Amino acid sequence: MGNSDGNDKLSKNPVAKNLSAFPEIFVDHTSDFASIKIRPGIESKSYIKDGIVISEDKNGDVIEIQILNISAFNSQKSAS
């Protein structure tokens, strides 16, 4: 996710380097919870819709998605 220098080489962008470790996925079946950390950052704002929490940084970029009740989410997905 770096910028092209015109010679099809990516620039040395520290943000792009940090993104190579993402996404980070965590699933806890005991707690019926899953989290997908999309990019580094500090949560500034979050909102919930249909059992899914979206976390944004101060720039409004999504940094994490959490599914609060995996079993309910799976059953809703199957019903559609």
C-alpha cells in the first residue's frame, strides 16, 4: 500500500510496512466473539449495527471490526 515511483516499485512508506502484519484475526468461540484488526491505530469512535462493532481512528478510517455474537451472526447469514 505504498506509492508507486513510476517504475513499478513501491516507495518505502512506514505505514505500508506496518500494514503487512494486518489483518489480525482473533476468534474466541467460548465468548462467541471475533475481532478483525485491519490497521494500526487508536480507536477514537465506534458504533454498533446488527451485532457488529466498527471502530475508527481520529481520521475516520476503520481500524477494527468486531462481531459480538458469532453464533447469531452465522444463523442470520444462513437465513438470508
